[in-house]
Amino acid sequence: MVFDVSVAMTWLLFLALFPISFYWLRRAWTIAVKRDTSEVALKRGEAPPNQAKYAPYAVIINLIGAGVLIFVIIGIVAGSLEYETWSAIAGSTIWLKIILDFALSRHAHMKFGRQ
């Protein structure tokens, strides 16, 4: 194996899975167990008026995302996932988590009804 940019990027993605999954698990723990909803559905640093309403959705998004990344880490270490497979799963999971958090924050800040 020759060390080049491709190998470096592969290792970077693999090593990044650890802190990403830890952060998502810690965030789910903070919201679900500690009942701290201060980081739920933030939009430009501002919290929605009813954070507790959207907390379960944030917990589910974080738990599923972290669970998939942990599955990928275990698959890589066990040697059961090939590079194309695990990089596609990990990349898609990271992007979907970002998109779903964005959608949740925008939905939480919508103003419904008359003002």
C-alpha cells in the first residue's frame, strides 16, 4: 500500500467516525436523560419557543445517526465491510444527520396560525 491522498482521506474519515458518534451519543444523552434542551433546533444560535416539543425528534435523529456510525466502526474493525460500502454508509449518514437537524430547526422556528 502506497501512502497517498486517497489513503490519508480514508484514514481521516475512519478516525473521524469516533468523535462524531461520541458527540451525537452525548447530545442524545444530554437531551433525553439530563433534560437539557438548550441545543434543540437552534436557528442562528436562537432556540425555538417550545424546545421540549422537538426534543424527542432530536434524540431520535442523534441516536440513529450514532448507531449507524457505531455499526460502521464495528464493521470496519471486524473486516466485514468493504471500503466502498462503509464510506458510502458513513458519508450518507453524516449528510442525512446534518440535513435532518437543519429541517428540524427550520420547522421548529415556523410561525403557525395568526400572530
